[in-house]
Amino acid sequence: MNNLCLRVIWFASVLLILNSITQTLSAQSFLIKTNADDCEVFVDDVKVGAGKSVKILLDKKHILKQIKVTRPGYLPMHEVAFYGDKEISINVERKIYKSSTGTSTIALRRAYDTDAEAYTYHYDYALVRKKQFEPVYHGCFDKTSVREYRKDAPLYFVKGIASTSVVDTNYSMLNSENYKCHLESTLKLARCYFYETSKNCSQMAMQIEVEVQYEFKDKFGKDIYNLRKAGKSGIYSLEALKWLTIDSDAKRKFINSKMEEAIANSLYDLIADTASNVIFKDDEPLAASKLASLRLNNSSAVTDMKSALKATVTIKTGESFGSGCVVSNDGYILTSYHVISEVEDSLIQIISNAGDTISGKVVRTSKSADLALIKTSKNFPFAFSLLSNIEVEVADEVLAIGTPASMELSQTVSKGIVSAIRKNGDKHTIIQTDVSVNPGNSGGPLLKLPGVFIGVVNSKISGGRMEGLGFCTPVFDVITHLKLIGK
């Protein structure tokens, strides 16, 4: 009996050993390396591990289709495995930029024309791993399903990156508070790659690559930075997508979504690129917020329209011009920042009511409020008083003085009313008026009779059927954002 038990135990042990050997021979190991401990690895939508090194044990009959690596706060990465791969390194490095509300701040409203097409290339994925990009054509895929895409197409971003100040192309007066610069971008090139990941074309994958031309301008239309940046989508298994069974509309939608992903990745890479930090750097050395408060000398203030005209000047900056308000008798002049934006002091000329031409120097600015203060050596007989307790109400009659459209039209007076008083973000108030405002009026005064300064004209909305939409920064915002002390 004892011998029989021993024999049974011995036989069971042999079976266990043989079974273990059989399982080992029928399994394959695969290693996925990541760049962070908090990365999570998914194979065919099933989580298989987390960390910098994740070992996967697969049945040899199992075809590993899609690999995805996620990381909190980062965009996920999608990859596929070539039939000869034993190890893949996948880095998850593109941060997700979010607004204060927690939502993603990149959203493409329209990435390209609705019938956008793409170049197609077929690659052996083994060559891709070795960084060799020689097209190989083995008839693994119907090349007619994706046509060539060659024309430029504008990209429209619904939102920008609030934390880094990249903004959309829908810049408008009423939402400029969050914006530092204006982004225009154009899709220059798109390619659709189909990779052969197996020896017999039984497994294939797809990836989209794009090149985007970015043009950054400040909110006053001045060029800041231009460059061309490539971007790629993840690599997606066609087998996992059941590519051969889905209809053409589903295929088109998938290609479109991955083109959007490639475009978004291009923008994310641009933001992360230290070479592009010029876009986001602090380029306002004379920002009033960094300076001490400045007391203005108003010993002889404007009291009527006659003296108001003598306190209004034309500001010439090279080929451009605008208007200005004398706010101290010893030569300080208030204007809009965009009138003197990116202009050397040597090019700033002040033309007084009497026709004298004098030089001026910018001494403090507030780009966010579109304001600037210029100092001249001239003494002026009259200056506008900056009073923070001025009351402005809708339907008040107002007048604007400036140089609209042409230097020959300096000292033009226009009449209208206050149409509305609106909030522009949390920090700014704007006065809306139907006073006639034209290029050259910017920086000039908006007045209530007999000569009370209520703000500085800075912009208008025009085009199509729109008229009578002028905007002005009120005097109390001028005082606050330029840190001035008036009467």
C-alpha cells in the first residue's frame, strides 16, 4: 500500500513537471519598458501591469494586436508589436494641458477640409524599428482607399492652452483677458502609413504623420514666431480595429480622428520645445505692474472742448500713426499699447495740436489692458485729469478726438453715446460706444462735455454689416493698470 502511494505521488509529480514544461514551451514572454513608475500597460484593452518594466507572458497562439500605455496627466501612447519583437520601449511624455475648469484645452473644431486626403506609404515595421524608411509594397492593403492630400488647409482651434497662453483664431475683444498671443496654423502635409507587422501580411498597422505651419502673433497682430512642426499619431492595429469588416465611412472617421491626434501632438510638442519659449516669455519689460506708482502733474487741466483739442496729439510710428492724450502738463502722454507695439523709441514722434513734432519715449505699459504711457520733454498748456470717481452711464453723450484714417484728418471730433458698459474678463471693464472710430483713433480720448476724460479709445469691431461698435478703456482702469496717481 505504501509502495502504491509512493508510485502515485511520483507519477503525479512527473505529470506536473511535464505540464509545466509544456506550458513554458507553448508560451512567449514579451517585455514593455516605459519611462515612469506610474505608467500602466494595456494589451488589447486589458491591463497587464504597471511601472517601468512590464513582462507579459502570452500563449504562442495569441496574436498581440494593440499595446497602450497610459500615465496620469499625460496623453496615452498606442503601439503595435512586430513579429520578431521581444521588447518595446514606449515613452509617455506629452502632458495634457487643462484649463482652470479641468477640461482639455486643445479641441479641434475643424482640422481640415471635410474631404481631406493623405499620402499613403507602406512600410515593413521591422524597418521602422531600425529607423529605415524605405517603402515596401506587397499588396497588403487596398491603396485606393486613401488618396493623396496636397493642398494647404487652415486649422481652427476652439480653445488654446490657457496655462501657456496659446490661443485660438477666434480672438475677440470680449474674451481677450486670457490671451497673450494669437495662433494661426496651416496643415502643410499629411501622410498615412500602413505598416506590415507580420511576415505574411496577416497583421498590419496604421499611423498618421502631419506637418503644420504655426504663425504666432501678439493680440495686436504683430508677428512673434513662425515655424513648421511635425506630429504623429499613435500606431494602431488594423486587426484590433477590424479594418476589413468596417465600412468606408467608419474608416474615414478613424483616419480623420487620427489626423487630429497627429495635429494635436504637433502642438503639444511645440509647447514642450524649449526653442519655442520665445512665444511664452515675459516680453513686457516696462510693465506697470513691476513699477512704482507714478504721480501726474495736472496744474492746468482741460475744462472744455477747446482745451481738450490742445491736449490731444497724433502719435506717428514709422509708417503708422495713432492718437494720444496729454495727461500731465510736464509731458506724459497716454495712448493704446498697440499704437507703439514693437516700435523703437527713436521712431516715436509726437505731433501736437499746434503742429510741433517732438520725440517720445515709452516709460510704462500694460499689454493686457492695451495701454501705454509716453514721456516727452515738452510742456503742454493743458492736460486731461484722470479722476477715478467719474460716473459713466449708458446713453451718456460722448465725444472722441483723434486722427482717423489719415494724418491730414488730425483733431477730428466725433459724437455719439455710451452704448454699454461691459466686463472683459475679471480685470477689465470696457465702454462700448457708437462714436465713429477708425484706424488712427486708437489712443485718443473719449470725453463727456464739457471736457471730462472718461477713457481712451482702443478698438472697434467692423466688417460685414457691423457698424457703431467702438470700445474704450475707462479712466479707472487706466489708473489701475498703469499705476497712475492723478488728481
